[in-house]
Amino acid sequence: MPGAPAPAGATSDDITPAAVRQQSIALVDDDRNILTTVSIGLQAEGFATRLYTDGEAALKALLDNPPDLAIFDIKMPRMDGLHLLQSLREQSSLPVIFLTSKDEEPDEALGLAMGADDYITKPFSQRLLIARIRAILRRSELAKTPNEGSARENLPEPVLRGRLSLDPARHQVTWDGEPVSLTVTEFLILEALALRPGVVKSRNQLMDAAYSEDVYVDDRTIDSHIKRLRRKFRAVDPEFTAIDTLYGAGYSFTDG
């Protein structure tokens, strides 16, 4: 049956003409009914799908042959979505959306704090899921924009702030010349701070910069993203102090 779940690791790319570049979405869920329904909906919108029934099977495939975006269920046997995300984030900044149940709000917050880009609560409409996917893919699309010809003229200029180099067109960040791997959300938060050095950005302003309008995250999630940013920069520079906290107000970037 077209669109039915394939075995773990299977992909629908083989039905796509080689000359056509489809964006690919990996679905990881132990519920085959959800895999079937979501896969059919995504393929109808022009996406290729890769289907996995557990986190352990998915992890190696996601690292060896990354899709454009992945969607994880949280509650799965063997390796749940949170552990899958944690393992993935050690090596990859692949955009990730979580599927959650209404009684899993703490998991939603934890997933976002760990580096997920968005979440959507079951039951959900296909229209909402597609909108979320397209929004995140748009945010990461500049990373794949060619730096050739007329396209180059329309690319945003790199942001240079002291030892920080931030290139929105390629989604690349370096500190003192050393690369720092960030998720899309982390990149957007850092960009919002670095564009106005010394200006304090409230948590609400950082939420607006990093999330679509219909996604709500609480203060703890923004705080967790800041902690992750600092941890990643301190991995290349233990004395990194460029992100300041103004308690009760927000955060700022100091390039001095």
C-alpha cells in the first residue's frame, strides 16, 4: 500500500526521480498508524520520508545519512525521543520536532531545552504539522544557499563581533576561528543578541527571534538555550564570557 510504513531504516527516496531534489523528513515513532498517516501527508506535500520504528535504529541512520528534518515521538521503547535527541545533539544540529501527548508538558520543556526546534501535541492536524515543518526548514535553508552568481548578492552579510563570526547564509559560527556547532534555535538566539551588542534582550524578545508565532515556550527554555550556548562556546574557549545575564531583564552580548 503506498505510504505504508516501511521497515526501520527504509526510505521513500527510491520512488523519486534522481534529478528531483526533495526535502526529506525522518519519522521516528513506534506507532505504525502514525507513521503511515504522517508519511502519506508529507509525501502529498512533496516531501520524501524515511520511517523508523525505534530510536536505536534511527540514530545511526540519522548520523550516517542526515535528512533535512526529523520528527521524534517522545515515548518509545528501547530508546525514547529524549535520549535519541541527547545522543543526536552530541554530533549533529539536525532540526528536530517532537511529537508529544497532552500529559507530557515537562518532556516538551526538557526537549526544547535539550535542543529540539519545536514540538506539536497529539492529536494534531496535518496542516499544523506541515506549517511547523516549513517554518523550521525556512530557518535552516540559508545554510544550504549557494554562494555563487546573483544569489550571492542577496545573502545576508556575516556578523563580526570581536572574536565571534556568525554567518547567517551558511548557518556557521566560529569563535577565535574555531567552529561552534549550533542548532537553528541556538543560532537565532545568538544572532538576536550579536546584532545589537550591549543591548539587553528580554526572554520574550528572544522567544520571538527563535520561535514561530504560534509556539509558546517558557522562561526556563530560553534560559536552558543560553546555558547550552555558553557550554558550547566554553568547549572551545573555557574563558568565554560574551553572553551576559542581567537578572530580571534578560541577556546581552558583549563583544569587547
